Amino acid sequence: MRAAAAPPSPAPAVRPSPSAEQLASVERAIRRMRDHLGETQCLTDHAEAGLFSPFHFHRVFRSVTAVTPGRFLAALRMAEAQRMMIRGSPRVTDVCTAVGYASLGTFTTQFTRLVGMSPSRFKALVDRHGDRGIGELVDACGLTGPTDPADPTGPTDPDPTGPTDPDLTGPTDPGLAAGITGRVVGAAPADAALRDAVLFTGLFPHGVPQDLPVACAVTPATATVRLRPPADAEHHVLAVCFDRATRVADALDDPAGARRSVATTRAPTHGSFRLRLRAPAPSDPPIVLALPLLLARDAEAPAPTAVAAKPG
């Protein structure tokens, strides 16, 4: 008897489109968050701005943004902290106070967890790599290269997908043999904008890229993305696309999202997924994980030294 074929990957659940009233409520609350970043804020403040009860507002906000108001506010604060440091704020203590933290220790812990490195390391890496193009930095790390003009479906790199562990320059993930795959849809592979773009794709347990991803890949935007499959718990595939010429500092200091396009989808446990790139929306959580600087950090890490065997 012939073995039964493996069942196809179930389609990720489709989130219902929010109503105009819900979108307006969430966007009012986000404006309130932005306008009062340096102040103490609570759910009641956000719900009042959104003109809903706290309980109903919390459900609506999470439905629209895929994260809670508290996580969204934390992301706003970390994004503003990054911008202040990129623009030359001399002291981390000033940044800490400006974005609403009374304790420098708490701010440093949160920044390190959400951005992927400490504030001092962030500033040092921006000073060294902020003027480099993202494509130049990616190439220097040996992860991927520009798309081969003779083959618009993949890069010139011998490894066409460039998948990596959360250490972005680390070894290929052994779980990729049974991984999930995805591609950008909605644009022709020959599109000049995509052919000169770099795609950062990560698998996250939440709808916002906070903390290091469970799995990730750095690829040309026209290449296939391969990721280690998620656990049974719900995960999200989140991707951000930059032109290769975009300066690292400009990519990080981009509150309106003018220099990037984004895509998100529920992650299947097996099979494939599609990434439909779009411009960032006002209700999108800020991307605070310092993607280009994580590459620079890992590229600067010293290679492990071999330990000589003791003579027998």
C-alpha cells in the first residue's frame, strides 16, 4: 500500500478586519501614548482616549495591533530612546527620563531585552556603523548578496536563503530540514525595488518584534525564506524590507516607516506562508529590535579559539 501523503499545512487563521470605529479608537490611543511618553500611563488613560471602556478597549486594541496596549507603549518608548541616542543625546540617564522611566536600571533592562543589546552597546555600534548601507553590512557579514540578474528568483550566494539562528551571523539552523518556507507575494520578482532590497524575517511568539526571534533569516527580497517550524503555540512571521542603500542610522531613526515596508502573517506549523509587503500603518507596533546593528554586533564578535589537545 502507498503511504498516505502528509496533510497540507492548515491556513493560518485570518484576523477579521477592524471597523472604522475600532481603527479610529486605536489610533487616538496611540497618539495619546506618543504625546505623553515621558509620563506615567495606564490602561484607563488609553481607553479614555479611545472612547471605550477599559475592558472593551483592551480587546479592540489587541485585535487591531496583535499586541496589548502595554507592549505597544513599551515599543514606542524604546523606539524613541533609539532615536534620541542616534541623534546624539549625550547621556543615557536623559534618555531614560525622557521616555518615562524613573529607574535607570529598569530602563537598561527593558532596552536590552527589547532592542537586543544594552544602550551603551547600541550607541557604540551606531557610531561605528550608522553611516554604512544595510546592503554593505549584510554583505560584510557573508549572509547574502544581491540578486543574480540571470536568476531573478534567488541570490548569488551559494546558500540561496541565508537562514540563521537568532545569532544573525551564526550557523545554519539544523531544524530547517523540516522548516517552513515563504516568499514575498504581490510584486513581480523583476521589480527593481525588490531586486535591490534586503528582507529580515523572524518568527516571534507575539505580534511585535520584541526580544530575539525564535528563528530568523536575512535574504534578498526576491528569495525564498526558510525558518525553523514553530512550536504548537501561536507564532507570527514578521518581516521588514529595506533598500540595500538605506543607511543603518536612517533605518533605525524612521518613526513614520518611510524607509521600510513590512509584512506579517500567522506562522504555519509546517508547509509554506506568504509575505505581502506594505507600507507601515499607524497602528503597527514600532520595530524596536535593532536588526542591522545585531548583524554588526555579531560580525564584531571574536571567533572562538580552538583549544589545543593535551599531549598524551
